Amino acid sequence: MKTYLVTGGAGFIGSNFIIYMLKNFKDIKIINLDSLTYAGNLNNLKEIESDVNYHFVHGDIRDNFLVNKIFEDFKVDYVVNFAAESHVDRSIEDPETFVKTNVLGTLNLLNCAKKAWYVDGKWKEGKRFHQVGTDEVYGSLGETGYFTESTSLDPHSPYSASKASSDLMVKAYFDTFQMPITITRCSNNYGPFQFPEKLIPLLINNAINHKALPIYGDGLNVRDWLYVEDHCKAIDMVINNGTIGEVYNVGGHNERKNIEIVKEVIEYLNREYDNTITEELITYVEDRKGHDRRYGIDPSKIKDELGWYPETSFEKGIIKTIKWYLKNKQWMEEITSGEYENYYNKMYNK
Ligand code: NAD
Ligand code: TDX
């Protein structure tokens, strides 16, 4: 029975990962450590919250006493570090919070894992520290080419700089201490439980409330979209079968211009939900500072070595996603009240 310490498990990808793992494996235990920032929501985990193999701990990944205690109380085998400040626009407003959680938080987890796993001059068997990274650390592509694992790191936003720093700290613990680590770097995820500050849920939420759909710059920036469950599967495969010390890029050759995404969402909602939702809602706004033009992942390594591939096509995934948000309007209303409203009004001056 393996015990996973999942950090940030009340956020978007973390909650999908916990649900995916508990649904697929009966012989694992999951400890979810989350400080419940604006992005963390325990309602995401309703369907598994009473599972005997699930345990929630409310706390910060920077809390050295607490994290050491978790390692003592539970025989942690795997750390899967999702906990992060994850939104680029917020990092432009407040870079420091990103360094505190993403860099110092990761460092604290590494130190606690080392303390628990490195005993009498050797590493205990069967341990793994997995860092959930992002393709944004590679910077921005021109019209051609893809990010491979050997692409130089060239982050542009405070968010991606903090994620690059945390990846490098994890790598340093492998290079210096031979800590058993792996890193995945994934492209843009979409699916259930994503906080509606990110493009796809923001579009759905605004459209159904007949609010403007803000498009940064010319709308021609490209992102490589991956359905969240495919990402969860990739992480599981890398933890269990990936080579220690290695980085794996995760993405699905699913590139779309932002404006194409907006039009697809409008088209579906107009046809299936409310025919007053039209392209008139599209509003071009000032571009994001340092806005990366294009991300595109080359996933050959994870495909060739581990047999992973994205199972959900964008055409199917986007419909599944829109339907989920329509069915869970209350989740959206709850999560967007209070702090989010203030943030949204500040960002878009509405
Ligand atoms: P999210 O913002 O939805 O969730 C982050 C979670 O971390 C929240 O539950 C929050 O409460 C928790 N958290 C934040 N600070 C914490 C702290 N100091 N201690 C404990 N918990 C804390 O993020 P997400 O979109 O689910 O992303 C998860 C991870 O995946 C992040 O590391 C992100 O960089 C990475 N990633 C995200 C994407 C994407 O498209 N969303 C793509 C690639 C990589
Ligand atoms: O209102 C918007 N209008 C708009 O045009 C928002 C929120 C975004 N955009 C654009 C900016 C990007 O080009 O859409 C694209 C996607 O934006 P986000 O959803 O903010 O994602 P991105 O900045 O690409 O980063 C995401 O993918 C990589 C996640 O937020 C990161 O956590 C992850 O590492």
C-alpha cells in the first residue's frame, strides 16, 4: 500500500488527480495537504471525501513543523507537489507570493522528504518526489518548433520564473543528494474544477452571465490544450515507471489560438444553451505584460518511454468541460463570490 502526500489537492489539477487515483487504485492512501487559498476548494473532493484511503490536512507547504509531522505520522512514499500560486496575471501584480509558495514551499517539502527518506547515509527504497511543472518555463515559441525536455529554460513571467526556480531546486536535490525525483512539465489543462480566472472557465462563466469576454492583445497567442484527466494519467505513469532524475514533457499537439477557443465556446453555448450568447460579447483588451506568444509541447519522450498519449481529443474534451460547468453553476457561483469578484473588477475595470 503506497502512501501519497499530494499537495495542493484542493485546487484544479490536484483534486482531479486525487479523484482519478482513488477511482483507479484501491491499494493506495492519499494525504492531501492544502492551505485553501482562493484557488483551493474542498467541494471539489466531495465524491471521495469519505473514502477511508483519503485524509485531508489543512496547512501550508512552507510549514516545516507540520510537514515533518505528516512524514512522521503517515509513512509517506510519494510526494506529488501540485501546491502553487498558478495564475500568471496575479504573478504580475504580486510576484512575492509566488516566490514564497512556489520556491520556498517546494524547498521545505524537499527538506522534509530528505529528512524522512535519507537515513543512515542512504535513501529508503521505493520513495519518489514528483514535481508538477509547467511548459511555461521554456518561454515562448515562434510559429514553428516545439518544446523538448532539452529546450533551455527561459521563463518570462514571475509565475514561470518561480516555477523554473522550483524545478531547478528539485533537480539540485537529485544532482547533489541523489534524491529520487521526477518532474513533469505540462501544457495548458482544461476540465472540471478549474478556477474561472483561467481562460476556458472564465469564458464559460462570463458568457452565461452575459458579461464581456476579454481577449488579450490580438487574440492570436497559441496554447497547447490538454484535458486534465490525461495529465493526471501522465503523472501517475511517470511516478510509477519514469526514470529517476528525469523530466517528462506532457502535451497533446492540441494547439489553438485564443480567439479560436473563444469562438468554439460561444458557438456551443449559442447552439445548446442560450442563443443570445454571440460573438458580440468578444472584447479585445490590453495585452498581458510579457505575454508568451506560443506554447507547443513535443511529447515524444513520455510516449516512447512510457506509452502515454492523450486520450481525450479537444473536440470531445471541450464539450465535456462546457457541459460540466453548465451542470455545476452553483460551484461556479460559490467560488466566484467575494475575493474573486474584487479581483475580477480590478483586473478588468468593470
Ligand atoms: P490551482 O491554483 O487551481 O491550485 C493550487 C492549489 O494549491 C490550491 O488548492 C491552493 O489552495 C493550494 N496552495 C497554494 N499555496 C499553497 C501553500 N503555500 N501550501 C499549501 N497549499 C497551497 O492550480 P492548478 O491549476 O491546479 O495547478 C496545479 C499545479 O500544476 C501547479 O503547480 C501549476 O503550476 C501546475 N500546472 C498547471 C497547469 C494548468 O494549466 N493549470 C499546467 C501545467 C502545470
Ligand atoms: O481573460 C483572459 N483573456 C485572455 O485572452 C485570460 C484569463 C487569458 N487570456 C489568454 C492569455 C493566454 O494566452 O488566454 C491564454 C490562456 O491564459 P490562462 O488561462 O491565464 O493560462 P496561461 O497563462 O497560458 O497559463 C496556464 O497554463 C500553464 C496556467 O494558468 C498555468 O498555471 C500553467 O502553468
